[in-house]
Amino acid sequence: MTSFSIPSSILEQVVKLNGNNWHTWQSQIMMALQSNDSDEIVSGEEKEPPADKGETHKEWKKKNKLAVTYMLSRTEPKWQLVLGLNGGHII
């Protein structure tokens, strides 16, 4: 089973997206997401497996939810709505 934890120090180093720092935020958040293998989900490279794939689908959903949580935690509230951070691919 894959570990989905990310050291808080890595996530804390990601600047909060505020509308003026997209490129910095994008590169930093992707590096943080690489540490838990959810970067390819966010970039769209890793597609959601069919629901009948059992554990594989369950792990994908967990990584996707964590990725959204990490991105939300490093985004100023007004930009969360603008970006539509609700589980979609935004990067």
C-alpha cells in the first residue's frame, strides 16, 4: 500500500496562491505533490481507473482527495473559487 503522508515542512514552504504568484505556486505545489505521488493525477497524466479496479481505484481516489486538500491549504480563499478546486485538474 502506498503511503500518502507529506512532511509538513515541505507543504509549509509552498507559497499561498494569491493571484500574483501562479508560476511560483505551481512549481512549488507540484514538487510537494511529487512527494506523495499525486502530481500525475493533478497534471492529468494519471487517469482515474475504473471503479471495478477495487484497491487501485480506492488508492487513486485517496491520492486525488489529498492533492486537493494540499492545494486548498496553500491557496488564498478567494482564489479557491476562481480555480474551482473541487477535485478537478487545474495545473
